[in-house]
Amino acid sequence: NPQSGNTFLSGIKMDGFQEGIMQNVNGFTVNQQYTIDFYQAVVKNQNGIDPSGSWIIYVDNTLAGITAPTSSSAAFNSNNFIWEARSICFTATAKNHTIKFMPLDDDLDSTRASPNGPLRMGIDNINISINNSSPIANLGNDTTLCLGQILSLDATDPNATNYLWSDGTTNPTFTITQKGKYGVQITSTCGTITDSIIVDYTTTPIINLGSNTTLCTGQTLLLNAAFPGATYLWSDNTIDSTLNVTLQGNYSVDVTNKCGTSSDNIQVSYSTAPNFNLGNDTTLCPGQILSLDATDPNTTAYLWSDGTTNPTFTITQQGKYGIELSNGTCSSSDSININYTSIPSVNLGNDTTLCEGQNIVLNAFFPNATCEWIDGSKNATLKVSQQGFYWVTLTNQCGTKADSININYKSLPKAHLGNDTTLCFGQHVLLNALLPNVTYKWQDGSTGSTFNVTQLGNYFVEVSNSCGTSRESINFIDGNCGSCSIFIPNSFTPNGDDNNDSFFPEFDCEMNTYELVIFNRWGELIFEAQNTDSKWDGNYNGKLAPLGVYAYRLKYITNEFERNKLTGHVNLLK
């Protein structure tokens, strides 16, 4: 018999075959929740076993629910149905859905006994409607309460079948007296929904700007009145949580939240730090002392870098000295560098001799001293490139010092052997290369200052000193000397020792006419002889002529009427 009306839907499950009841339904609203209400029939087979199983419902291809049957003890009778109400909820995802009722397959319920014969099942009075029975849970927004306040939460819902709060209580209402997170779970025939709320507690703002204070000139003070969830109003009408103080005065703030308003104020004064100056860094001379005085009428405490606390300080040695002054509120500090110096010292070195073309840099540097050289220049160094006497004076705050030096120059040595000349048979010539402070090397390797020429040929000598080496040569050729031999020395030493004191030619023949003239390096005639008895004693104008090389010219005619003219050089030595 139908549950109502004249007919009902039936389904039969047989081995290997499953029949479903399908219906296309139009007119759904997307995201709307719907309820499928229906009745399910339960029968027993001929053995008294309930093989009816359960109906399963699909919305399209999605399983919407399984309905558990109620067992029946009635004997099998095709008219002996037991109808039980069922209800399943789902949310529409499209305008059209296919609703399918199917007998539950044994494979989906392994606990159910295998059927002994076909399963006969039925449904009746299917109704699809908008679901208005889902529970609604809304505990409100998170909130903050003042100390002592109570919050009552009410989750009552007409469709609810059960309430479960986070503390395990099951009443629809809940009372809060302390901070925390509170939640509720509400259950109805169509499902379960949860909600929660965070409750915090606060007090009237607590504010403390600190004690009245005194700042030093240039300092600032940041006043902080921050309190969570509060608003601010300062005495200058600014509304930030902080205020930066740069001027003296009275500052106040009102801090307000939902629980009330708190106020505080502070008096800020300014003080000037002690004003003093130890002076510029300075340099003292040996034995000098420096007295520093930091006395200030507004200072209450003094502290020097060595730990002493007097307002004055005496300096006797080099170093950095500092002091800190305090008036009880503000402090200031200063320092001074003290250096010690001495009377300048200067040493230009020993007198020295340089070679032509060389130069020397004289250095008179002394820290913080002024220089003055012989030429008036003021630099610490002087470049010397010529012979002379040089001096410098150095002056600083401690006194003046001076020094001097003689710079001599010497040239490359140069010997004078005379011009090429003739040499007669049996004649000999003494070549003299004597020069001061030199060494000698003749063409044959000998190292004396003289060399005796007895044969024709070319002769040379190398003379060396610290400035270098030079070479001088002379060539002796065969002359038409006849039977008269002549010897002319190339040097003499008019020093009064009766040895080689005069210059004169020596002959082994009689002269008919004779002329000997001697010139200095500038071509000036300084001696003349008209007979062989006249000899040059090295004097000129009543004084000994300067040491050096002199040129001579000799012309003569012998009694045998041999004529000859000879020229050469002679060295006047000491």
C-alpha cells in the first residue's frame, strides 16, 4: 500500500542487476540549500530475513546520502510494507539536477547478509524543497571589555538540535568573565556549523610621563603615552602617542579608551652647561710649564684626565690633557695637545769637494723652524752647483742655530806634454805629467809622473782622479839636427833647493846666435834670453810665477851654421 496516494515507486535488486529510479528536476537556484524528504518501504523475504537494504541517493553523480532502514518483523507480504520518513540535504550547483534513487549494493554494505531472493524496495511521497532548517551561528566580532564587564553569548537557533561550547557545556547561552577565545558548535538535522569569538579585557589607560626633569641646552626629551586602543590629546593639541620636547615648559596629555580617560603632566626645564676653553694646542720649550685654569662660577665639579679634581692643572711634559666640568645637571668637556720642542739642530755635513757638473742638496729641516740661507732663500733645502761657502740659520720659539759648509769643485785632470816635436840622435826629453792628487799610466804601463824619451815615436799618459781619466799624447819625429845635440827639460822646480831650480836648454856645441822666449797661457811674454848663460828662475815681475804649464820657443845657429827652431811646453812645479 502507498504511504499516501494511490501509487509508490519500487525497485528490485537481483544478482547482477540493479535498477534505479531517476528523475530530472529543473528550477534550482545555485548555492541554495535544498532538502529531499521521502518515505522508504521495508519488507521481509520468505525466510523472514530483512533483505531490503537501503536506498542511496545521487545528485547527478555525487552521492548525497545513504538512508538506513528500520528492520520489520512482519511476515513477508507484498502488502505488508513499513514506511519510514527520510530526509537528505544538498546544495545546488546548477539549475538542473538529476536525482537518482537506487537500492544499496551489497558491496557498499558488507555487513548486510546476502539476499536470499530478489530485494523489493520502495519509496513514496518524494518532496524537494528549499532548506530553511540549517543552523545559524554568529557570536559577533572579536571584542575588548573593561575589567569587571560580563559578556553573554546566545547561540539559540530554532533549527538546532544540539549545542557544544569550547568548554564542553551544551547550553544555547554562554557567559564570559575573562579574556580568551570562545567557540560553539551548533547541530541540526541538515548539518553542523561553528563560530568563535576572541574576548580581551583592558583597563582605564595607565600613563606616566615621568618626574619633572631638567635638560641641558640642545637636548630633547621624547614623551611616550602609548596605551593599546587609546586616543591622545596633548597640551599643544597634537594627537600622536608621543611628543618630542625641545623647549622648557609644562606638558600634559589626556589618554582615552572605552574604559575612561587618564591624564598626566611633566615640567621640563633647561640648564646651560659650563662654558670654558682650554685654548689652542701649543708647543713649549724645554723647562717651560703651562698652567691651565678651568675655573667657572657655575661649575660644581671638575675632573681632569688624570683623575684630579682641582679647577687648575700644571703641565710639565708632552701629552693630551682634558677636563670635564659639571654643574650638577649638565657637563661639558675640552682638551688640549701639548708638545715640547728644542732649539733647532742643524748639520750641513763636512766640507766637501765635487766634480765639475755635480751638485749637492743641503738639508736643514727641523720641525716648526724657519730657515734662512746665505742667498736669502727660506726653504728647508738648498741645491748647490758651484764652489763656495754656504751657511744657514734655523729659528724657532726656543732659539736660533747655524751651520756652514765649504763646497769645492775639481775638474777632470789634464796633463800637458807639449806639442809634437823633433828628436835628434842621442837627444833625450823628460816628459813630466805631474799634477796634484792624480795617478798615472804611461803607454808602457809605468805609473810614475815622468817619462824619459830617448827614441822617436808616439808617447801618451793617462792621468786619473776621483772625477775621471784623461789622456795626453806627444809625437817625436826625426829632425835635421846635424852634429849638435840639445836637451830641453819639460819641467823644473824653482823652490830654492839647488836642484832643478831653473829652466834652460843644454847643448853640446857652440852657439853663434841664441834666442829663448817663454809665454804664459794667455800668450804674454814673461822671459827672454839672448845667450846660453841666461836661465829662467821661474820669476816674473819680481815674483814667482803661478804654477802651471808655460810655452817656450828656441831658435839658434851654431858655429857650424846649423839652424834650428824648437817649440814646446815646460811645467813650473814646486
